[in-house]
Amino acid sequence: MNSQRTASSSRRSREEDSPSSGGGGGVGGLARYVVAAALARTADGGAVVAVVLLVTSSGGSGTLAGVLGACITAPHLLGPFVARSLDLAGDGRKVIAAACLLYATALTAGVLTYGQAPVVLTALLLATAGACGPLLTGGISSRLPAIVGPQLRTQRRAQGWDVATYGIGGTVGPSLVAALSGWVSPTAAALALAAGAATAAGGVLLLPFSAPSHGGDRSAILKPGATLALIARTGRLRRTVYLTMVVALSVAALPITAVHLTKILGTEPATAALLTAAYGLGNLTGSIAVMVRPLTGDPDRLMRRLALGVVAGLLTVTASPAFAVSVAAYALTGILNTCFFASTLAARTEYAPSGARGQVFIWVAALKITSGSAGTALAGSLTGVSVRLPLVVGLLAVSAAVAAATTETRFARAAEKRP
């Protein structure tokens, strides 16, 4: 076992140091990737806001707005069952590009049929778009290793760019929708997102080709249930999943508590936007930091350390005595959470078997989204008891997850040392 680890470390060192082991796309391939991923994730990040504004601005009920918005987000849970097509494909670019085009078409049709056709039809069209969402997020990320090559440092820097596209999607998407809805209409905003998704399809097709991992033997590609079982029994992937889920659940409380914290800190409720903006700016700052100075070290260890960093950020938010301190604490938490996210991308890249990489990426993404949604609901209920309670629960949950991961790692190492 020790000799295998030594050989693996030696091989990784050679890959990292070798100048000739670049990917198939180089700088141009990465640039095309960033543009395509940013467009796709902007569409995915802004669509639910556009749908909610479309319904409410036309006099629809809040309940209907929530249901149609959920039609965009809930189908992300189907991602693992969609992902197998990516691992089975001879050219994964075509699968993702088709998903982008279907997303654009279904979103356009769903928006244009609202109020003109039975609402059930609109819901089905929006759900179709939502089912494509996982391929626009985790699916695109699974293409990155083939683009940048096997050098560890290059991969880590590229993952920083990937994290940035998620940040752009989560901030630019809703902001663009809000602006276009005010200037023109929510319908125009949704159509602009659809156009972005369609453009992303062209960008994906321009990415470098990478040979399918199955080598022509499609029977070797795991089914969704088998992939989940693989994740559950593989220690490093298992830790990646539950650390990702618990951190997502915890930071989901930040936007909810921002509004209530303003009351405690004696500021206007509208200033809660500054807190959420600081968190978003922290996300982008963290992305830049990872690009400039890529993460180094074993992703398994990095995840635990950076998760503790998120705990420190949440603790700072919880204990902040003044609004200015809270703004800085939100920004710090955003930076640390982005670095943690980059470490989880590294873990998925380095620990997932090549024949199931697409499914592993999307399984983790789907479980993260589910956990984040649960965190939002939990925070909404806990703030009625105490404003800071969701933050306290979150930092305790992350601390417990890190303790569990550390204990599990030590047992695994002890088992490896036994003859």
C-alpha cells in the first residue's frame, strides 16, 4: 500500500512539473470554457428570479410564483440521472450543448406561454429547463480536467476560474434580471437569459475534444445508483459529499439572517443588501485569489481546513457588534467559502474515477443544491426563535462534520498501516 502511495505521489509530481503535459485546449480552451460556463450559469442563476418577477408583476399569487420558481430549481435533483448520458457519450460536448439549447428553448416557451396557455403547460416547460440545469453547472465543470491537462497547479488555477463562473452566475444572473425587468419587462429578462444559454451551446462545442472515458465499452459506465454507492464507500468522495452538503446548508443562512441582523445592529432593513453584496464580493475575491495563488496540498485535508475557515467566518458574523464589522465578516465568509468550494472541485477531479467523473460532479452538485435549499428553509424557521440561531447551528454543524471527517481519515490511515 505504501509503495502504491509513493508511486502515485511520484507520478503526480512528474505531471505537475512536466511542461509537456498540458491539456488539449491551453489558454484559448480555458478562455472559451470560462465564457461558455459563465453564460450558462448566468442563465441558470437568474431564471428563477425572472420567473418569480414574471408571475408577481402580472398579478399572480406568491404561491404560484413559488411553484413555478420551484419548477426551475427542483429538477436539479434529477441531475444524477441525466448525468449518465454525459459519461456514455462519445463526445460530451454535444450532450452539454444540447442541454443548453433545450434549456433556452424550454425557458423561452415557458415564459411566452405564461398567461396564454394552461399554467400546467408553463410548469412542464419550466421543469424541462430545470432538468437541464445540472448539465449547465456540474456537467460543464466535468469538462475542465480534459481542457487544462494533468498538471496539478494548472488544474487548481483553472478551478479558480470555474468557481468565478459560479459566482458570476449567482450574482450577475439575478442582477441582470432585476435591471432588465425594471427597464423593459421580466419576459425580456428571461428571454435574454435564454439567449445567453443558447450562446453557451456554441461555446461548449468550441471546447477541445476529449476522448470518452469508457473507451468504447459503455457497459463499464456505472448507473446513478451504483455511482452513489461508489461515492458512499469511497472515503475521500464520501467526505467530499458530506462536507459540501453541510457547508452549503450553513452558508445558506447568511442571506436570511442579513435582514434580521440589521434590526439588531440598528440599521435600516434596506442595508441588508450591503451584507449580501459583501458576501458576493467576497466570493469573487476568493475566486481571484485561487486563480492567482492556486490551492496546494491534498484536497481531502484542504476541505477540512477550509471548512473550519467557514466556521471562523460564521462565528465572526455571529459575534459582530457593529454593522461595519458584519459587512467585513460577510465578505470574509464569502472568501473562505469560495476557497472551500475550489477544494471540493479539486477533490471531485482527483478522486472521481474517469468512467464516472461526470456523474460524480453532478451528484455532488445536486446534493449541494438540495442541502442549500434545506438550509434556507431551516434558517427561515430558526430566525423566529433567535436571529443568530441559524448561524450558531450552521457553525456547529460544520464543526461536527469536520470532526467526523478527521476521525474517519485517522481510522483509514491506521487501517492502511496495519499489515
